[in-house]
Amino acid sequence: MIGALIIGLIAGAIAKMLMPGKDPGGWIVTALLGVAGAALAHFIGVRTGMYTEGEPAGLLAAVLGSVLILWAYRAFFLRGRTV
């Protein structure tokens, strides 16, 4: 659990560096973004056979999941705003 949070924090920070912009929230939101990205990557990985149930997603997959979640957030909640 703590390992997933640390990977999530790192993945969220990398995702914010890859997609800079003014997003609400500080480091807590960044950590949550990373954890959600890791969870999304794990879900997709299990469904496609890349991971087994109980195996955590890797850092690269967590970063990709975080970028996807950040992109979706911006697409749906920040319409018409300059980011």
C-alpha cells in the first residue's frame, strides 16, 4: 500500500511535468492523480493480460495512466478555459 502511494506520487509528478498547466490542487492532488493512474494502468494491464491479479503496475504504466487521467480531467472539466 505504501509502495503504491510512493509510486503514485512519483507518477503524478512526472505526469504534471509532461503536461504542464494550471490545474487546481497541489501535491495532494498530484499524488491522487498518480495513484488513480496506477490503478487505471493496473486495471487495463490485468484485462489485457500484461499483469496478473495482485501484481502492481509499473512506473511507466502508472505515468501513462496518470497522463490519461489528467488529459480526461482537462477535456471534461476545463472546457473553454485557457490552461
